Amino acid sequence: MDSSINTSAAPRAASPIKIAVLAMGGQGGGVLADWIVDMAEHAGWWAQTTSVPGVAQRTGATIYYLELLPEADVERAGRAPALALMPTPGDVDLVVAAELMEGGRAIQRGLVTPDRSVLITSSHRSYAVSEKSAPGNGIADPNKVLEAGRAAAKRFMCFDLQDLADRAGSVISASLFGAVAGSGALPFSRDDFEATVRRAGLGVDASLRAFALGFDAAAQAPEQPAPIDLSRPVPAAPEQAANARTQPLLDMIRRDFPACAQPMLTAGVRRQLEFQDLAYAREYLERMKALRDLDARHGGEARQWELTCAAARYLATAMAYDDVIRVADLKTRATRFERVRQEVGARPDQLVYTTEFMHPRLEEICGTLPAGLGRWLENSKAFGGFVERRLGKGRRMRSGTLGGFLMLYALAGMRRFRRATLRHQIEKAGLEQWLDLVARLAPQDYALAVETVNCRRLVKGYSDTHVRGGGKYRQLLAAAEKLAGRPDAAASLRALRETALK
């Protein structure tokens, strides 16, 4: 009996180059994937791309997966390769992310490994809804992603590719393509990359400019990206106002307030002018003068004017609250339409229509009406039912059309009547209650008064976001009153506030 075994086998194809591209809607992830495939095929490689669509709180997030294999390897194997349709954790050579948190998502999914993966990501941010709607500052710490990238990747490159694209007048897919070329992660020459861009035939000159900036940034990138500096420089108060009518307000700031509070007070005045008018900005400073006097009696320079500096910020945001009128104003500004055009890369001869999703609550509708009428309708079951039937599921409106724009523009024009609205009366009453509490606490516990001012940080946004933050804020004010007199009152209120912010 012949027990010999034939161990000969057909030659195996070499492992393909595996690439994952993570991008959100509108960032050109599909364009980048198509460019890589086109470049590989023109160089005589087998190439395949697939996409795995997903969702994200910012916009649709998609993973584009590519595998590239030289034709010579396929010929040696004697058969067509079977290429994968999805990336496998621990088995990706190049990961390209069009936004920093998309890079973090790739790390979290296990696509980045220290033995083989090159990670290229833009350092800019597109904030998620949860970051925008969180009480206080809900923005995720980008340095945690950088720390994870340094630990997870064989090589990690991170710089602002969106800024490079903007400077070139192009889109981020072009600067990402340049960064891939500059990284040397793919076995193709710069001429191969640039020829691919030219073959695309759209926006070639701008794309090549963005490509060159991305290429140079990657070629000069350090071994590991440096931490991102999260500090924000505080600009000094200007010597001269841009408008002669506002010069007396600027003079008041420089004359009557400590230097540490002047930059924030200047920003606060700008916000009141934008929100309402000159008289409203003057009212802001009059309220601040009363708080400065309170601070001078019970803390002042000895406490580095903590109360005044905190109040300069939070009083400005409390007075310039977000209501339907302000939202309509922001949505009809020319700068917004121009920004949208730039973000979608529209040509001068193209029309761009923006669709707004409007979901006003009963309280917001009544809040724009005169106080008496608003209260009556808010308590009317018939009117409440009508609003729920007509607007309960929200409405979509195209603000780029004449009818949609005029509707929002008319709402924005109601600013002149804002002081008589129900919403303003409610906000004013809440503001006075807050300031009265601060005035009562400062003489007996200065630190507790400062923490009470800082509690206003929880209130932000409008609609449901405003309601959630406002509820927590009122609970903290009640807690401040109960804590008064305790030696650990300020520390306890600070702990409650930090818990509420989480």
C-alpha cells in the first residue's frame, strides 16, 4: 500500500494591501476610495472597494474598505483573488479618517494595530449632537484620541486636513489623498497620485493644491503628533469701539471694572448688541456694576474679583438666551448661507437649498407672543391640541426659497417686540431670582456666591436642551439656599454642579 502523500500545492497569492477609510457624509470618503482604486488599476493592480454605511450623531458615517493586489501576484497564484468586503479587526494596513473622532472610532473597532497599521487622521472636529446638547461644555477631549492613537498605531499622523483643504479652496478628500501619498504607506509615486486627480476632471487645480499641502504635511509630520493645546487666549479689551454709539459702553468697561473682567465684559456687550440693542447692552453693564459693587464689599481684589469675572460671562449668556426669534435670525444671516455653500462645495452657478427641520414646542410658540396672550394660550387645551396635531411631528421648511426665507425673516424681525413677549418675562424673572440669591449669599459666604453664579453654566440652547438644563439649574439654586451656613457649602455645591454637568 502506497502511503506517500503529495504535498505539492498551487502557489498562494500574496496578501493584499488593506485600507479602511472612515468619513462622514459630505467629506468625500467615496471620492477618496475611488481615487485609490483608479490609481491602483492604472498601475496594473487588482483593486476592490466596498462601503459599510452607518449612522452618527453628526451625520451619516461610512467605512470604505479597499484591498489592492499586484497583478504579478495574481498571475503567480494562477487564479483570481477572493477579496474581502469588510475590514477585520487587527488586519488593516492603512486607516484614513476624515475627522478626529472617526479616527477614534477606528481605534475602538480594533482596526488600528501597533504591528502593522498606519493611521492618518485630520485633527479637526465635527461635534456630535450629544456634545452640543450636553449641559456646560460637553466637547470630548481630543487628546484622549491622540493618546490612544499613539499607543495603537505603528505610525500615527494627525494634522488639520480640513484647514489645508479650505486654504486650497478644495475639499478634504483631496488633502487626505495628499497625506496618503506623503506618508509613503502605498507603493505608488507622487506622479501616480496626481495623474489620478487629473483624470477625475473636476476641480483639478484646487484639488492639486490641497493634495500638495496634504503631501507636504505628511512628509514633514513628526513620529507622533503633539498634544492639542485646549487653552483659549483671552483678547484684551480694545481701546476704540468700532461704532461711535458704543464707545461710551467701552469707556464704562475700562473705567469701572477690574482689568481681569474687561475682555469678557466686552464680549458680553457684543452679544447683547447682537441679541437686542444698545439699551439692552447698557442694561447688562448696569447689572454688572451692581455685581461689581457687591464683589468689592465682600471679596474684590483680595479674591481676584472671582464673582465679577464669573458673572461677566454667565450674565451675558443669561440675558442673550436662545429663543425662536434668535434662532430665526441665525438661520437667515447671509454668512450662514455662504458657509453652507462652502461646506457643500457649490459652484457659483449652482443653487443651494437648505431644508430646516422645525419642531417648535407649545411653550416656544406661546413664548413669542405678548405675555398675557401667551399665558392664556399656553393654558388652553384647545390651542395645545391644535399645535400638537399640526406640529407634533415637526415640519420641514426650505429656508432658501422666498416663502421659507420670508417666514424666518419675519420671525427674526420680532426682535423689536421681544421685551413684551412671554418668554422674555419668564427669563427676566428667573434672572432676577438668580441675582437676588447671589446678593444674599455673598455677605455670608463669598465662595458659595461664586459657585451659585457658576451654576448658570447648565443652561444652554433652546427647546428640550434648554428645559433639561434649566431643571437641573433650578435644583442647584435650591441646593445653594439649603447649603448656606455650612462650612463646606461651596465645595458641596461645586460637586453637585460637576455631577449635573456629567
